[in-house]
Amino acid sequence: MTRILRQDAGRLLASVSEEYVFRCCDSCILRNMKELGEAFANMTDETFTYHSNEDKNDFSNWVRDIIGDEKLARDIGKSLNRTQAAKNVPGRIAFLSSKLA
């Protein structure tokens, strides 16, 4: 298990640069984990399925490749629907935030 240091937690929670934002098919733009969690809570199941299905997993890839959080990426990748994916984000944010205290 990898230990998360304070500076790592801050980096994972930070907004990505404009060139790396996630652009959803419904025009929603995501810049960080917080916005991802809010988007999961509010997007339609159709939008989620467009980006996460048996052929691709855009959310998981973005979290892994751009944000850099392997654990959250794995958890989102295992999610079968939007509701399951949404449950992963707040706990991860809370854990990372606790490392900043």
C-alpha cells in the first residue's frame, strides 16, 4: 500500500491545467476530484454510460493519467454505474483532505 504524503494529497486534490480538463459529452467541464464527484451526482446515466462502458472508461483513465490517483481510478473503473462511481469520490477526497491537516 502506497503512503500518501501531504504534498501528494495536495497535488491530487488540485485542479488540473486548462489543457487537461475533462470535457463531458454533455458540455460539463471537470477540473478536479471535487468537480468529478459533483458531476457524478448530477449527470444523467446516459452521459455516464457514454464515457464509461465495456469499450472505454474515460473517467477512470482521466483520474489515473491526468490527476494521478491510481486508487480512485481503480475504484471508478470497477463501478458498474454512475451511482457506484459517485460513492467513491467523497471518501477519497475526505481521506486526501485529512492528509493536509
